Amino acid sequence: MAKLSHYGKKGQVRMVDVSAKQVTVRTASARAFVKMPPHVLRAIKQLRNPKGNPLEIARIAGIAAAKRTADWIPLCHPLPLTHIDVTPRLCQNGVEVQSTVTTAAQTGVEMEALVAVTAAALTVYDMCKALDKGMEITDIVLLEKTGGKSGDYSRAPAKRAAKPKRAAVASRTSPRPSR
């Protein structure tokens, strides 16, 4: 069984010393989902949200949060992030948010990717709560990570009864081409 690295010999919590670890390129991707009723989805698609475009604000919030992960998670190392991508997508029953974060550092960026999608999902909720407070944030998961001593990780595809389906309509204000 793996030993927990954030505990000292006497059981005290500590920040892991990574100074002897080699600097390598490390990437992590994560996902979150905001489940919402059809009337909220319609408002987002038609850009009729009282607070503005939640998808674009969520994208920026996720990027900003990833950069501040060490402020959110007490024992995380502040990292020099070299790339952050946060992509919210309309689906049939909500908004899926994915992130990819990259660094060249001595420790990984899994937490940065997870914080990015969490902050983005919370922002979608905040931007849409005037329309419905019953939305749910679910499925916050690490999808994959590469680099580092522990090697690569890829999440096995989940066997879910109701997989989120992408909507045919893309955000009109998004600078990214629809896929």
C-alpha cells in the first residue's frame, strides 16, 4: 500500500519537499458537469442570462483559479503554469467543463486541473442561479495526467446510464470553432 506523503514521522501534516525531484513537463486534464433544467439551458443558448454569458465567464474563472491553486489547497506547491485551457460546452442536460493544465516543474498539476473545472462549474452555477437554484455540480474527476515519477494515468471510461450529450448549438460569443 502506498504511504501518504503529507505526514511526517510523528503524524504531523507537512508540505512534501520536492527540491530533489527532477523538473519535467507535466500535464493533467479534468472534467466537471453542471446539471440544469431545460429552461436554463435555453437561456444560455439564447444569451438571455441576467448576468451575461456564463460559459465565457466560467472559462476565465477556471483559468484564474488554476493559477491560484496553492491558495485554495493548503499543501499544494505554487507552480509556474505554462498552459491552461478551460472549455465549457453545452450538453443536452447541462454544461460540461474540461480543463488541461501544463507545467515544467518538480510536481504535477492534477490539483490545478481539478481546481480549474471546479471554479468554472461554480461560476456557471453562480451566473445561472437567478434562473434556477436547483442545479447540481457533479462528476468532478481527473481524466488523465502525464509526466513525473509516478508515470501516466488515464481514467477508464465511466459506465454511466445517462451520459451528457453535447448540444448542437455552440455559444455565439465563443472565439473557438465548434467541434
